[in-house]
Amino acid sequence: MRLARVGAPGAERPCVVESDDWAIDVSQLVRDFDPEFFFSRGLDLLRAQQSTLDTLPRVSLNTERLGSVVSRPSQIIGIGLNYHSHADEVGLDAPAEPVVFNKAPNSLSGPCDDLLIPWGSAYTDWEVELAVVIGKRARYVGDEEDVLPYIAGYCVANDVSERSFQLEHGGQWVKGKSSETFCPLGPWLVTPDELGDASGLDLYLDVNGVRMQESTTSHMIFPVAAIVRYLSRFMALEPGDVILTGTPSGVGHGQRPAQYLREGDVVELGVSGLGRQRQLCRGAGR
């Protein structure tokens, strides 16, 4: 099953995707794809209502805006330096344990919304990533083989980062990760039974038509199951929580010379089986 949220900001409607062009509006059945939806086993409800789905209104995915696939999770957790190639390009050793940071939940945006470069920024950067959405509360997960039932699905994310905010102002990375629109998520959430194995997905990212990042999730240092199990030791993962699993080499900060986003730039990215994103960069103002 593929899920999408369609409509203007703040008025998105939950939909089940039929094809790349059409989706079914399921707002008569569920309020939203929010933490309560996942907590109350909303995916099972939708699967059980297949005959009802056939009678519900259709929505064109070509003419309406797509929102973030999840509405306001309790937390967005990022994993840093999770590809050897990315650690190498920024001159750091590969970590012995996952590097964990947070992004503000209100950094979420739609997959094709404008990317707002923060006021005073000169170092806004891109990061294509596989995102994982938690489907049920996970705490102290015993083995990696036990992780799959905790996963609601997978989607594309751009872990947009402002490098001076992240690295030059002290404290945690969260300051460089949390500006508005810094977490485009979507276009849709794909459930594990439809996607299959998430360990061999191709990722790419282009800036102004030039390929900057290209890799596969098989190159992750810590795979999805290891990440979820590890995080569950230190925090309870709640339904609807989003985990960004790291980016491969090719970020702007790793270029020689470094390259960053400017107003008018276009970022396009995707993950195989999970769809594509496109963002136009513009200044956020004050």
C-alpha cells in the first residue's frame, strides 16, 4: 500500500495511491496520517476496507499539491555519517555506533514545496535519504529480526542542512537541521509488504540537472533494522515517528570547492520504489 496526503498546507487529505497519477481520498475513513492513525492500527483498517475504497472519490496527483506523508510526528530522528563514502568526503572516521541527532517536527514539508533558504544562510546543503516511519511503539527491541513489525513504511527524505548553523555555532546539530522546509518527506509512504527489501534501494540527487549524489542503501554502515533496534535502547519510538537513515557522498559540503544552494536552484531527488521530489530554492526572508 502507498499512502499520500494531498491538498493545500494545513488542509491535506489522507489518500491511498492507486498509480503515479491517481489516489483515493480516504478522509471518510480516517482523519489523517498522523500519530493517532498509526497508533490505532489505521493501516489494518484501510486494508480491511478494500471494497469501500473502490467507491470513494479519486484525486489527481498531477494537479494537486502533495504534503508531507506524515502529519506532525512526535519526533524526527536523523542518523549521521551512515555511509563510508560520506564520512570520507567530510574527513571523519566511520562511527562505531550510529550518530544520532534531531530535526524539529515542524521542519516537515511536502516533496515539491519550495525549499526556504534561511535568513543569513550561505551554506544550505542537500542530503537524499531513505526515511523510515514507525508504525507501533518500539522500546528495547531485542533483535534486528524483530524490527519489521515496528515499521509502518518507507519514504524519500531530503535532510536539508545549514552547515554553519550545524557546525560553527556550538552545541548540537539540531540548529542546522531544523529550519522550516528542511525535511521534505514523500511523495508517498510505501508499506514494507509492497516495497520488499529496503537494503538495496537506489538513491540519487540532482542540483540544476547535475547529478550530485548516487548510491544504494546496501552501502549503509548501519542498516534499517540495526538503527531501529539501537534507537529503541535509548528512547521509546512512537507511532508516526520519522527516522532519516543517512546520506551517501556528494553533499555540497563535501565538494572541492564546497557548493551550496542559492535562490533559484532546483533540487531533484528520489529513491527507487518510493518516488521523486523536486524543490525550488528561494529565500525565506525574516
